[in-house]
Amino acid sequence: MSGNTGPWDVALSLVLGFWIQLHHFLAPYTKVEESFNVQAIHDITTHGIPSKDVASFLQVNYDHFTFPGPVPRTFVGAAAVAGLMSPYSSVFDSEAHERYLYQLLARVTLGTVNTVALWYFRQAVDTAYGKVAGRWYILLQATQFHVMFYASRTLPNMFAFGLTTIALRNLILGQATASKSQKASRRRSSALVLLTIAGVIFRSEIAILLATQTAYLLFQGRTSLVKEVIPAGLLGAIIGLTITVSVDSFFWQKFPLWPEWVGFHYNTIQGKSSDWGTSPWHFYFINAIPRLLMNPMTYLVCIPTALTSRATRKTSISILAPLLAFVAIYSILPHKEWRFIIYIVPGLTAVAAGGASWIWTRRSKTALYRLLSVLLVASLLVSFLASMGLLYISSLNYPGGAALTRLHEIVDTSNNNSNKSSEPGAVYMDNLACQTGVTRFLEKDTTTTPWRYDKTEDESRLLDPAFWDRFDYALVERPERVIGSWEVLDTVSAYAGVGISRLEADDEGWNAAPLQPRGIGLTVNPLLKAYNRVTAFARQRFTRGLWPVLRLEPRVYILKKQQGRA
């Protein structure tokens, strides 16, 4: 944040950081797309980086040798987060509760890095459109869902997000400076270097974004291919390749290894990404971008206003043109996910903020601007409420993590009630549990406790009765497939849709927002209870009992083997 920033601007920026971390704490578990980096952070922070007998040490202690996945992925982001966390390593011990706090710290660290990137990006909005636009940028960004929710999640895209956001900041600031000046040249070069590094290490699709940004600069005549583009590209490639090849060759014990090239070859050249589903060419424009921006006023009113207003048109086109060209080119690939284009969200939100500022500062001039200003404020409130609803629904999509936390709570309570110091626990966790929240951070330390964990996927082994004799507990989606005699200790439900139901006025829980346990005591129960009281009043007075409700269905069963019976 710049030195001229006032107290309101500082407060808004702090709210943005708080909001990102609140999304993290209210939905603390992770999913399968985040699992590689979460497990890698765990292994680095728990076992350390070996200096001798490297191959055997990694084979025994690191998760990626047991579950390598279809292609190798980079350790660079995980190693960076682990390094930033290292000063706090002495705070936590080997208890599962404390180890889980370390997982939260990992996500706090990544969320903070991306928050700082957004703060710096806001400076570019201030410069390009003015302070009022900078404030609107924070408000619009904070009331979106996806960036706030995923900023702390260990997806490869979110490791790249901070680099691409700072790169876009430098490009916008470069546009606001005389093109021939040394300052503008440095900003353009640093942006191209950052985009190259992000593409080489984390996500290969950023190469397309780099190409469209470079092409637009050349089209404008604001850069030199020989003096800026080629040197910046070479420098970024050298830095990126040096980092990723050295780090990943070490951790994967293969040399030379460039994981992102292997992933690009596997997914794009061999076309394996299509195995995960395909979407029509217009998916990003019709579906993904509106969802990412969240607020319909941003793309229906604010961005068109910024493009048609004389004072903001040139800047807005310079921001939008390369970003939308990137999306158009990337739309050629059949497999599409919104996270592949999340790097464009700050830029589109910045242009929307420019349009919002134009409308807001003219609200006293005409009835149209007054109406649009009222709609802008109302749309922020609606987007905020919708984002909160999505946050709550999303928090119900991690039954595996909740089940493992719940199992430890049940066993610890049982041990305390019976005055046992520790009851041995061998736990089997099926594919669904592992994909919806189970991580090594949630497991108890197997070197100091009798707990053991197994994630076998081999169907032939799962059909062997002797296999199940090894376990005391199981976390499974389908208990009927578990061989032997087991009792259900508890069931963790997950989100299964929204419907309209007629609820009884005296129903204690009301189910309007079903209360679910959160890991380590994190809960929004007071807010949900207040919501339920409001809905009860509305149902009694206005809707005759009808109200939208969340549907939950049992997803992970917590089983215990019955003693003395196979």
C-alpha cells in the first residue's frame, strides 16, 4: 500500500486480508486437487530435507513416492511455503490437533502471500483510475467468491496467482508511464520475467497469457523485441528452469526433471486432459467469467461503462484486450476449468472498478447515475450474501477431513472416559475420504503413537478378508463393501443440493442451515442460529412454512470393528 493511502483505504485493504483468511478458517479442509502440495508441505516440515541417504529417506518418509499421481508435480511452491512457516515449527507438537494447526498455518501463509499481491495490485488501480476506483476494486474483489475462497488453497494455480497478479500490476503501471522512460521499461521487463517464471514452474497455460501480453505491447509499440522481450523471456526462463529443475530433480530423484513440461506433454500434447471432461468453446466467456466476477453489475454495467467513457477507455482496453485474448486462445483446448483462467480476475475487476468509480463520482449529476449508484451498492450486498452462502455450502463438501477429525475426537473421548493413555488405532481411509479432506496433517504422528493409516486403492486387496483384519477403524463411503463385522460410530454428511421444504415452526434445528461440526472447534454456529431464528420468523409470518433448505446426504461412515468378531 502506498504512502498516500488514507485510513479508509488501509481499513479496506485489511478487510480484504481478513476476508480471505475467514474463508480459510470456515472451510479448513482440502480436496484432492490441493492434496499434492499439502502432503509435500507436511513432509518437508515434518521430516525435513535430507542431506544424506536422500533416495532411501524420501522413499520412506515422503508421500509422493507412495502416491505419485499420473505425472510429477513441482515441489517449488510447497518448499517456499514450508520455508516461510519454518520460524513457527517449534510451536506445534506431534498431537493431531497441533499438526492440524500446522496445516492451517500453511494455508494462512499462502493466503497472506496472495493478499499482499492483491494489495499491491490495488496500487495500480489507484494509479490507472484514481483512489475512488481503488476502493471500489477492494469492494468488488472482496465480494467475489472464488478468489477469496481459493487464495489460501494449495492449488498450483494459486501459487502462480501472486506472480501473475504482480506482473499485471507492473504492466498497468507501465501503461501509466511514458513508454520510453526507464521506469516503464523496468516495469514491463519485470512483468514478463514474472509471467515466464510462473509459467515455467507452476502452470504452462500462463505461456499463452505471456504471449498475448507481449503481442499487445508490441502492437502498441511500447516495447522492443530485442531490448526488452527477448532478454526478459530468457532471464525468466533461466530463473524458472534453474529453480524447478534443481528442486524437483532432488525431490523426485530424477534428473533432469521439469514437471510442468511433463504435465504439459501429458495433458495437452497427448490430450489426456480430455479424460477429465470437455466443455464447449464458449464455456469461459458464458459460464466461468460471470461466475468468477460474481456480481452481474461488473460485467453488464461497470466494464461497458469503463470501455465507453472517454477518460477510462484507453486504459481499460489495454488491460482487457490481452486478458480476453488469452481466454479466447485457451478456449481451443477441450478440457476447461475456471481455475485455469483465474489470473484474469484482478484485471477484469480493476476495469469494473474504473467503471464503478465513473458512475459513483457522477451520482449527483443525473437520475441515471443515481439509479446505477444505488444498484451498485445493492449488488455489493447481494454478492456478499451470495458469497457467504457459497462459503457455507462449500464448507460442507469435505466429509473426509471432518470424518478423520471426528474419529480422533471419539477415540480421545473414549480413552479419557476409561482412563486409557492411548488406544491403538489402525485406520483404513477410502478414496472418497482421501479426496475430500484427509491429509497427513490430520493424522496422528505414527512415530510416537500407535496409530496407523492406510489408503489402499487396489480392488483385489480390498476383496481379501485378511486385508480388513488389520484395521480397527474405517472411513468409507460404502460400508457394505467392508468385509467383517463393524459398527457405525458416526456418519459425516455432505452437501447434496438445495430444495424448498415446509418446515415446522417448532423444529429445533429447522434445517434451514444444517449445523455441521468444524475441525478443531472452528464453527459458525452462532451465525447459523441467528439465521435460523430469522428464517423461523419469516416462515411463520410470510411463507406458511416454506423455505429454501440445504439437503445433506451421508457421505463418509466412521466404522469400528466389533471386538472378538472378524
